[in-house]
Amino acid sequence: MAEVTYKTDGDALSRLIQLHAGRHDIRMNWTGNGTSDLIALCNAHSVKARLAKHLWTGMRELMQMPEMALLPEPLAAQVTSIILKSQAITDLETEAHMKRMAQTDTKKGAT
């Protein structure tokens, strides 16, 4: 089975970045200039990482508030469900990604 690759444009560094970004399901508007694409990729990643960090911190603070116990049970259950579901989905996606990368590495070794 062949590895699926996407059309890549630009200089060699940009094409390499686009190739690896595609393997990680990262979709961006690429400039074709490796340095600019690398900076854009790092910026996009850092924005998403900061957002995730702040959302998780906020949810953790919400869970620790004494008022959480005063919420109606369905609302408290939904908040707890969101946190647990998000963690479970993240764990499953991480595991699936690791398996996909291991298969890619195995295919490369076989050729």
C-alpha cells in the first residue's frame, strides 16, 4: 500500500514541512517559503496549545469551586462529562496517531 501524499508547493524546506504537517492532519495555507511556513506552523501550534491550556485550567478551576456542588445534578454531570470525554478522546486520538506513525515507519523500513 502506498503512502498518501498531498500536492506540495514551494522550496524544499516548505515541502518537507507540508509533508510532515499532512501526516499530522495539520491543514494550513502554505506560502511555499520554508522559513515563513515554519514560523506560521509554530505560531498556529502555540496559539492552539495556549488556548487548550487556558480552557483546561478554567475547567479545572470550575470543578474545584464549592458552587459546583450547588449546581443542579444534570448540569454538574454535563460539565464532568465534557472533561472526561475530552480527555478520553484526546487519549484515543493520540494512540491512533502513534499507531499510524508506527505503520508509516514500518512501511519505510520495508522498502
